[in-house]
Amino acid sequence: MAYKVRFKNILFILLGSAILSFGLVYFNMENNLADGGFTGITLILYFMFFINPAISNLILNIPLFFIGWRVLGRVTFIYTIIGTVAVSFFLEVFQRYRFLSIPLHDDLTLAALFAGVFIGVGLGIVFRYGGTTGGVDIIAKLGFKYLGWSMGKTMFLFDAMVIATSLIYLNYREAMYTLLAVFVAAKVIDFIQQGAYSAKASHIISDKVPEIAEAIMKEMDRGATILKGKGSFTGSDKEILYCVVGRNELIRLKTLVERIDPHAFVTVNDVQDVIGEGFTLDENKKPLQH
């Protein structure tokens, strides 16, 4: 079944584009900081030739739309056009109407941190809801399809070249703060991409797996899966219980296991994103309202 364009996704792509544009105008442009990707190119054109980023963003991306629409797919292509146009629109709005005054010229550390956070949050939201803001995302997908280059490598190389070119107008101090902003943005994007439903996964090896599974279902209202295993030392068959719980439920799970089998072997791992019953769906497979 083909994916459909969703109104909710469009709203969040618009929100992410607005947050991204706010960060570029109020922190990057105000404090002479660069950026990677196509936004970095628009900043180079702005600082060197005074070309409005709202205009250069569209001019740079329009040719890529015609080249990359087959690679993106219909829905992503529509979301990408919306995201790109929205970024240009909000860049124009925030430049023309100055809602706030945030003087950070004497504290580039704060400027870089806020630039990274706003750009990271904005892009993270756009990516999470199926969109892109054009530019290097399209180039990376083209490189992967036709040249076999990994998307991460392509994006890194492109960003590195743009930031290196930005040294034309940056001094070394501003360049270092730009790297800080790019690093923070990347971490924030990862955090948002990994999801709001981060949890803990546990593997429990015990002689009392059925009792532990029953207690988890009754006392914690969580499901569990019994896996088959074999001890490498004894060669005997083992049952392994796999269970995913919320971070705030981990202590309850450990206490429950210890109560039933103090000798159980328990491992705990981070789960970056969880989709399904108990996390994003209720028992009737309906979306939970968070």
C-alpha cells in the first residue's frame, strides 16, 4: 500500500522549518557563524555578497528537485518541497520582523550552543516526520544510488567542504565555534530521531522464566517473550526472557526478578525507539495520546 501525504506530518515539517530558520537568523547570522550543507552555502553568499538566504536557498535547491525527485519518492518529494519552501519563507519572516533581541556577540559559546540546538531540533523534527530541507540530503541519496557512496560519508564530506570554504570570511575563532554548533546540532538531530519513547530492554536467564514472565505481565502490565538458548559451559537448554520496559520501570523489573530468582542473570540495554503496544499503541492497537 502506498504511503499518503499526512496533514500532521506537514504541520510538524512547517514547525521544524520555523525552528531551523529562527536559529539561522538569530544565532548564525547574528554572530557570524557558518554551517554545513546548503544552509552553509547560503550563509557564505550572505556574508560575502549580501544575498538574502531566503532567496539563495530556493535558487540552490530548485535544480536538485528536478534531478532528485525520482530518488526521493512521491511523498518524500512533496515533503521536501514543503520543507525547503517553508525554510525560505521563515528565513524571510525572521529577517524582516525582528521579534526578539538576543545580543550574544560577547559570548560565542552560548551563540554556538543555541545555534546547534535550534538547528538540530528543527532538522530533527523535519526528518522525523518524513521530510528533508533539500540540498545535501538529495545529493547524498543520488550519490548512494548511482555511485554507491554511503549517505553519511557524502554528507560529511560535503559539510566539511562547505565549512572549509567558510574560512574565507570566518576567523579561526568563529570557525571553531561553528564546529561546536555543527557538533551540537548533529547530537540533537540524533536525539530527536531516536524517538521520544526510549526505553530499556532486558534479557533474563533463569530457571524460573515462566514465573518471572507471569509476574511481569500481572504486576507490571508488560509483555515478555521467551527465547530458547543453550548454555555454552553446561550444554543444557536454557530459557531466556526478553522484555522491554520504560526507563522509570527498570527498578521495578529488577526487584521483581530478584524476588523470584536471586540467582537470575540479567542484562540491560538501551532501546533508542519503541513502537508498539504499551509504548505507542494501547491493547486495542490504537495510538496512545502523549
